[in-house]
Amino acid sequence: MKLYELAPTPSARRVNIFLAEMGIEIDRVNIDIRSGENLTDEFKAMSVNGRIPLLALDDGQTLCESVAICRYFDELHQPKNSLFGTTPIQKAKIEMWQRICELQGLFVGFQAFRNITKIFEDRENCVEAWGEESKRRLIDFLPTLETQLSQHQFIAGNSFSIADITAYAMMTFIQNLDITPSKEQVNLTRWLHEIEQRSSVQSVNAGNNA
């Protein structure tokens, strides 16, 4: 198997933290998305959405989308303490918070960053006003996480899960927009510190800074 990625990107970091949590090593191929390497016919023949990360299986099949890749490895190895949950209610709550963090946080962060910085204006129409609106929505979303974390150790309850990985990828990415927890958001700050102490996160962060 091979994982096609650009390691510092939030989507790739989600997969890499997940794999590190499971202790899985895999061959990696760097894809330069800034130069448009993911837009080549060769890459798009493998990737349905033309994005990274992309997992190429040994039998020629491919998987894109970060969480789909994580689910594949979870099903393949079936760990005792799955990051997707083990009981029906735990699985449902993790899925709920994973989607909340993804749709109200991470994806909104992408919209804010891409439209404000216009980093990909050579291939997409950038609307700065939409970027600023998205940034405001991100700031307004943080109290939701603060409230949840005032009641639980982690995003979806009292166990680390894929929801924490998504939320952490979001929180580190939106620093590029100068968005950080306010001084009143003590639980969100506490959670960030705890996540950064995990060996999986430290190993991925160290790799990204290498």
C-alpha cells in the first residue's frame, strides 16, 4: 500500500495521527498540491476527487477522503479500542461530533483560508468576503467546543477518538487565520495541551517540522 499525501495539510495530518495512534507504518508518496501535481491526469485517474490523501491498495483499488481511509484501517485491524467507538451510543456520538467538527469547523476553515489568502486563485474563483464570513463562523463555532469540553475530557466524551483528531487538525490549521482560543476558553486550551502531549501527535508534528 502507498499513501499519497502532503504531510503538513490538515487532511493528511488526520490520517497520519490516526495511523500513529494505531501503530501502523505505510509507504508514503509526497504530492505537491501547490504546483498542481494532484490535478494531473495520472493522479486524477487514481483519485475520484483529485485530492490528497489518497490510499492505493496492493490490488490496484484506491481510496480518497481522510475518514474513509481511517475507517479502512480500523476495519482491517479491528482494534479493541476503536477510535470510531465500540458501543452503539459511543459510535453514534463520535460520528456526530466528528461531523460537527468537520462541517462547522475544518471545512469552514478551508473556505476561510483559501478565499482570504487566494492561494489557489490560479484554479478557483476566490471571494474574499466569503473568506471573512467563514472566518467569523469559525470564531463563533469555538464556544461549542468549549461547552462540550467543559463537560467531557475529549470532544465526543471521555475517550480520545477520530473526533479529537478532526478537531485538532482544525484548531492547528486555523492558527493560519490568527484564530486561537480566547482566554475565557480554558477547557479548549486544556484539551489542546493534552492532545499535543500524545505521542502520536508529537511524532506527526515532529515529522511535519523536519
